[in-house]
Amino acid sequence: MRASLAVGIAKLLRRASPKRIRSVLRLISAGAEPSAYEQAKQARDEILTASPYCRGGEACLVRSLATALYCRMRGYWPTWSVGVLAVPPFAAHAWVEAEGRIVDEPLSATDYRAFFKVAV
């Protein structure tokens, strides 16, 4: 139930400007404990289970937002990141990190370049 709620909120939030998304996430993340890698991975897995939309290749923003929000509902916060894939095909991308590692993305961490992050 909470995973579906997180996806719904993420779908609404994705329509906001990047500046607004960052501001909202900074506010939401305040006071949270940093997420352990396994906690963030479990949250991401539950988001993927709850939402067929989030399993799509074009859903990285909603998937990453929903994962971060779902983690926050549990009292912790991963690092939410937005940037690009720095290898062809070059594209915007959003992901979460925990314990300094990218959580369950298909490419190597060296293939991503972050423009900004929201961490605790």
C-alpha cells in the first residue's frame, strides 16, 4: 500500500521543475537516517513490484522519486541523484544511491554523471 502511495506522489512530483523537486525532497528528507544499501535496494524492489510503470525504461525519474519517498516512509533516506548516462546513448537519468553506491542500476557507476543530489 505504501509503495503504491509513493509511486502516486512521485508521478505528481515529476511534473514540477527540477528546482522545485530538489526543494521538496530536501524538506522531506530532513531528519531521516541515511539509508543502508540493502534498505534502498529492498525499497526499489518493492516499488518495481508495486508498479508496472516503474519497470519501464523511461520511468527512471518516477522510479527514483518513488524509491526515495518509500524509504522516507520507513524513516531513512537514500541519496537521490539526477544526471546523465555518460556513455552512448547519452540520456538524462535519475537514480538512488546508498552507502556511496548506485542502487541496482544496469550500468557501472562510472557510466553516470550526477548534476545534483539530495542526501541527508
